[in-house]
Amino acid sequence: MYPHTVLEYEFLYGNKMATVYLLNGSIKIIGFPKKNNIFDLRVLTIGHHPRRNGLGKMALQFLRPHFKKIVVTGIRWGALPFWLKMKDYGLVDQLLTIKEGKNLYLIKRTAKRDRAG
């Protein structure tokens, strides 16, 4: 599955300009392109669509060819298994932080799913 429509725009996210990819009108990828063709991914939402239908993976498959390296920050605990699987698939390169409330925790290693933390 590949997105039928893609809209790219920028907006102020915190105090920085973020890039948004809107796929099929409701799937959003929000992040910050950096030097050396790196994308710092902050948000991936699938909108009103049900989970576990491959939409998050499809969004990352769209993003992957556009950047040499994709890093993910501010991961919610409940979404960590998804992100570990996407790392295993090679759709993201590095998982940096987990967000719990207002706290951010560094991820020390993510080579294996059972060893994150």
C-alpha cells in the first residue's frame, strides 16, 4: 500500500519549524529535517483509522527513501513495540527517547526488542 495523496507543509512546532507530510488526508508525519539528510521524527499518527492495518508502516515506507537516516524521539511507552518493529524492518535507524508525561528517558540500546531501556 502506498499513499494516494501526499501534502507537504511546514508549521511552527514549539519554537522550531517542523515539516509535515500528510498522507491520504489523515496520516501525519511530523518532524525536523536536519543536516546530512537526517529526519528527526516526532509524531506519526494514523488519524481515525484503526490500528494494526499497516498504515504506520506504509507511512514510514513513504518516508524512508527521502532520508538517509530517520531517528525517532518522544516515543510513548505504549507505542514502543511498534517502533522497535519498525527499527527491525529498517524503516527507522535510531530510537532516541521515550516520553512519559513531561519526562524524557534516553533509550540505551534497541538492537533487540526485549533489550530496550
